[in-house]
Amino acid sequence: MLGPVAPRLPKVFCGVLNSVYNSTVWNITRQNLSGTQLRSAPHLLHRSMATSSTSQEPKHRNRLALEKSPYLLQHASNPVDWYPWGEEAFAKAKKENKPIFLSVGYSTCHWCHVMERESFENEDTGKLMNDNFVCIKVDREERPDVDKVYMTFIQATSGGGGWPMSVWLTPDLKPIVGGTYFPPDDRYFGRPGFRSILRSIAEQWTKNQAKISQQGTMILDALMQGTKFVTSDRKKVPGKGCVDTCYKMLAKSYDDKMGGFGKAPKFPQPVNFNLMFRVWASNPESSEGKQALEMTLHTLKMMAKGGIHDHIAQGFHRYSTDGDWHVPHFEKMLYDQGQLAVSYVDAYQTTKDEVFADIVKDILLYVTRDLSDQSGGFYSAEDADSLPTHEAKEKKEGAFCVWTDAEVRAILSEVVEGHDNLTMGDIFCEHYSIKRNGNVEPFQDPHEELKNQNVLIVRGSLEHTAEHFGLDIQSAKDALQKCRDLLYTVRQKRPRPHLDDKMLTAWNGLMMSGFARAGQALGDVHYTQRAIQAAEFLKKHMYSPETKTLLRSSYTSKDKVVTQIPVPIEGFVDDYAFLIRGLLDLYEACYDEQWLQWAEELQQKQDELFWDEEGGGYFTTRDGDPSIVLRMKEDQDGAEPSANSVSALNLLRLRNYLDNQVWQERAEHIFAVFGERLNAIPIAVPEMTCALSFLYSTPKQIIIAGDRDADDTQQLLSCVHSHFIPNKILILADEKKDGYLYGKLKILETLERIDGKATAYVCENYACSLPVTSVEELDRLLMKRPR
């Protein structure tokens, strides 16, 4: 696929950069590249083409065969002389005076597979690339810093972006021209193909190298100026009105019928849910609060009923190509599962509706079963494409997940007890909108990959299905569960999609939050234990206790042992931010102070490595890497929240846990740095807007004095977790006065158990309520309207 489409950059910046870019010496090439983003594949937002598969021994073997990234290994047998990102490739480009062709993607990216099959596996194209360019492959999930620099260039010069990303650079890594997916030749979309563009760039480099190099410098200078954040007054924190503005922007884009914010394609966008839940929690009786909750709950319900949700094997697909959440792009990403688990936990806490708890369990079952390594880490993704049968030669998107009517009825032919003319298949096909000729509209499937196939979607309800067949609710529910179990067994015999078993610190942090929050709200110790296993994995395999630094990634060998590349990739700012959030959530699930202490150490290291002492905010990458020509700050909450947004809330939480005012000041500085964004378009940073909401609310310190394992302590903690309290700071005071938290918060020494019973204190504005020892009393305290 051509990625999740990145948001546009500010118009002024784009205008300045385009004035440089449009003066480029290769007018033919520039014209060829204009409009090559999403416009180059007009069917992209509906369905995408199949990829090939071969079991033949590879004819070629390039340097990528020595890598461990699943994406790089997919290209190890191309005739292209690929290099990984590194000094060997840069030195070759300089020595041979060749431009660099940089191709960036990821292993479950459909359109990356398509471009590989059409161009990179072609012998003639490979020779053209090798003769004229130094070719570099980058896994964007391994190197988000490289991806961010050149995607910013693509966005600014074209107005769009996605993957695969194709960029030509000077030997000193300055961008000169680029796009995303290119068709192999001139037959497609009325534009020159990849080979024509390669020839044109090679010719222009030979004729106009000096001018091209000069313009590369001008482009880089424009990028540097355009991505600067200037704060005139670091103390000028945007007002709480930004929260209301963000809510109104989201409400304006809301789909009343099907839920979601915006039109097709529809993405889950958990960052939006986070904001809307907080709008409700700040004033639950207001019309805005009620509407925010209703929009969020309706969206989550419609997603759970839709084809974006895997009704047979659990978990959620990446996004829906239509407005009804029906036909998805079928890849499954770890970061979606982690964030959506939290969203459904929040929905359960606000409503106590078991429907939402069931979806939490659904997501975590999928991750535990299919994305978990025996070491405790989590894998990154499952591909959208797979072989329809074991004999097939061509992969199709969704083949692992879809069904024909005849197939379903053959598997579910059992007659329902007491209903001689009713089969299990009848019930299932009615409930999941299965049709004899398939339920995917032709306009959604221009390449006929889903012809006669059905993507499961619930258009009605359990009650409707039961009534339709004259069944009671429980009988219908049991029948549907039996059907799903039978179909799951059959589906496991199909060829599986590719598994990206790379493990990323940042995404593991997000998933850790999902398990920890589920352990809290659902009271299931197994979820909490799974989060602990993930934390232990990260501390063992992705952390250096000597330098107190994180690594970005680790890998699994063929015998399922955690392994590393010769020069491990150092962690980026999102690795620190997302893990710190996971650790804070984990502490509130298991109350083991070691995780809070590690969060503090990581925050200190994050500040040391990534904080901009001059301008404020966190850079994406640490200083000192000469291959990163532009050190940037992430300012957009998209499929993943930005590290600056997550860090702002982390800092505020740590300030209240550890009584460190410096961290609140740092959070306020972040808000000031991104003040223009928060004031003008807070919908671009809803996660940061959540942090701003926390700043303007009164943090509710809930301190439970008691023995962690005692029943009365656990009852009080369960009471806390039964409420959705986004501004809470939950602390267990176990009376071990030489412990870590007692050394940080002197107030803990004054808060003791009453009459030997576990005791709760609810503190706001440096004043604590009278102590309570019963669940009922604590419940009344927590029900008080937030100030």
C-alpha cells in the first residue's frame, strides 16, 4: 500500500520549498514526478494488486542477505545491488560520483511488494539502477529518523506521501527529487514509468551535476528553515480552550451513521478517542461531554462490528478502505492493537458494558497467540497478502481472511437443534452479511481479488439475528461462537501471511500499556503478568544498564532466539517515550516500584539525548549521526502518537509521582514550543491536547496504604480501576519507608492504615480527603465531579 497518508506540512513552508524545487534543472523528471503520490494509483484507496511468490532458489544475493530486518531480507535476492543505510554505501557514492537511489518501506507494505515485483526483480531495471546509482534500502520501522527526513521532503514538494518512498540523493545525502510508488514503464496512468525516470535522472546528473548539487543544498536549507519551531516565550503555555477547539474540530468531521472522524479511507485513530474520553471526563453532564462520549462509543462499536475487525482470528486490521468499516487493508500492526486495547478499556471503564471488555480480550488473545515471542517481546506485524491456496503462485490481499458463501455453508452444515430446516451456516451468513456472490462491491475491488468473496461484517445485531430465526439470545450467541471456532480451525490450514517478527521498543511499549491497562480494568492478573514479561524482555534485550540507553530493535533467529545485528540501532525518542508510558501504566497495574524507578531513569536519559536546549521539545534522533542531514521534531499525532505528545503527559505524571517540579516545567515548555499548532489546529495533535487537558485539570493523587497482596488492599485498588479517571496518580504506600517512593514523596510517611485496615486517601491541590477504609466510601469520593 502507499502507506497511511502523512498530513500536509504548513503551506508557507511548502511554498518556500516548492519555489526551490520548481527551479530544478530537470524539468522533464520533475514533471514526471509531480502527482506520483496517491494519484499514481487511483485504485489505491479501494483495493490493491496481488504480489507474487516463488519457492525457486534465488539467482542473486546482495548485501541485504546479511541483515536481519524482514523487509531488507525480502529484497536480498533482487538483481539490484542494494546496500543497507550506512557508511559503505555513502563512501561508494562519493568515490564513484553517483547519485543515491533511496527506497524506504516496510515488510507488510503491499505497494512495496508491488514495486519490487514490477521493478526491483527485473534484470534490465536492476542493471539500469546498478550502472547509474548507489541503491540503498531502508526499513522505515528500523530507521524512522531516515524515513522522517526524506518523507518531509516528499510531502513538502508533492503535498502527499506514502510507502514505498523513492528518493534520489546527492552523494552527500541531500534530496533532489522523489516520489512514492512508480509503475515499471510508461503504460500506466499516462505518466513515464520508473525506468524512464531512472534514465532521465542519470542523464541530468551527467550534464548538470554542479547545479543539481547546489540545488540539493538549497532544498536542504529550506527544509531546515521550514521545520524549525520558534518559541518567542517559553512560558506562554496555550490555554485550555485548545481542548474545546480540538473537540469541535473532531465533532465537525464525525460520521453520525457509521462512526469515525472523516471520510473514507477510515483509520482507527486512537489518539482521537483519547481526547474525546477526556472531554467527557472533564464535564460528564455537559452536552459536549455527552456528545464526545457518544461519538467515541458509537465509533468503537461500529469498528468492532465491521470488517476492519477480524471476527474469526481476532485483532484489528490497519484501516478500512470504505466509510462503513467494511473492506479493510488486511495487514495487522502491533501499534494498532496496543492503542485500541487501551481505547476499549477506556470504553469499558466509562460504561461497564461487557461488549467493550470482550473486544479488549479479543485483541489481547490475538496478540498473545500470534504476535508474541517466547522471550516476552511482541512482533511487529502480519502482512495483508497471502496465497489463496498452498498450490497458488500469486498472493492476494485478504486471502487468509475472506470466505465464499459455499465454503461457509459446507463447513457449517450442522442442523440447529430443535430447528430441522435451520443450519449453523444459515445463522452465520445472516449475522455476518454473507452473500452468494460475495459482499464486496466491484468498485472496491477493481482487480477482482475479492470476487465472490465475503468480508465478515455485522450489519444488524445479535438480537436481530436471534429474532430473525426465532432463537433466544443465548442460543444465537452460542451458535455464532461455535461457528467462529469451526471457521478458525479451517482458516489455520490456509497459507499464512508473512509475519514481521522484528521487535521494536516503541511498539512493545504501546502494547505493554494495552496489557497493563487491561489488567487494571478487567482485574485479570494474566494480562498484568504479560505486561511484566514484556518489560523484563525490554530490560534484558533492549537496554544497556551501563549506559542507561535503549536499542531500537531486536530480531528472532530461525531457532527462535533473540538476536541482534552487528551494529545495533540505538533507540529513538519514541522508544523512550512509549516505553516510559508503558512503565507508568505497568506500575499502576502491579505496584512494583522497580518499573517506576526505571521510568525515571529513562526519562532522565531521554532528556539528555533528545531535548533541544535551545528551542525546547524533543528531537526524533540523538545528535552526532552525520548520515542524518536534518534533525527533526515530530509534531503530528497519527497512526502512532508523536513522542513530544506522549512525553508531555509522561512528564506531568512523573512530576506528580516523584514531586519533581522541573518535569512539569519541561512539559509546559513542550506546550509552548508547539503552541501555534495547539492554538490553530489542535486536531493535528490530539494526544498533546490530552496532555494539556491534564495540565489544566487537578491531578487526583489516590494513595492506598496497605499490604499489596492483602484482600482489603486489592479491593480498594479494584475500586479505583473501575473508574475512568484520566488525571489520576495511583500510589501504593506499603509502609516500607526505606523504599523508592517513600524517598521521593515525604507525604507517604504521614499516610498510614487506620485500625490495621487498608486505607485510601484522595488528594488534590496538596490537600487530602479524610481517610476511608471501605469500597463504598472510596467509590463516593471518586464519583465526585472533577474540579
